[in-house]
Amino acid sequence: MAKNIDTVPIEVSILTVDHDIKGIVHVSKYTNTNRELTDLLNDKERRFLAVTNAEIYPRTGNQTPRKYNFLEIHMDYVLMVHPSTQAVFKDSGKSQDDIARFRELRMKLNQTRPF
């Protein structure tokens, strides 16, 4: 697969209704550094989010993750995308607070799921 010199890879965690996905998305290197992922996700013309080196973890059960070299996720199913570099959890008090907030958000999202 040819690498695009106009993009920068960002490792992300993606939350959908049924899965947690870890992988890499490629964003434009010409975008403001603080907005590159936001601009990608807010692009009205984009219907799918391309993810490379994807690992899909089911949110229910203890199944082994499925791995894909390339995956496209429909934007309507994406609940949250978070850069993994900011989501690195260490054994510090602050990161433990972040983990607790993330779990609380996940619980709230689960309660608002359509049946």
C-alpha cells in the first residue's frame, strides 16, 4: 500500500455502539495540529472513516479481537474517536480519573442506546 505524503497517521480509539476499535486514521498534514482529527470527523462529504491496522473488540463478552489491515466504518455508527496518544493510561491519579470518566461516559451511552 502506497503511503500518502500529504497525511499524518494518528493512532485512535473508536467507540461504536457494539465495538471498541483501535487503529490508525490518516489526517491531512496541512490542518492545524489541534484540529486535524476534528476536521476529519466533521467533513460533511465523508461518509466512512478509513482505519488501518484495526483491532475490533466486542463490547460484550470476552471474545478475541478481530484484526484487519484496512477497515471502513460508517460515520453514523461512530460515537466517539479519541487519539490514543492522549488516552495512554498510566498508574497516576489523573489517568485513573480519566479512566473513571470514560467508563461513566460509556455507561451513559449504553443507557441511551435505541432498542
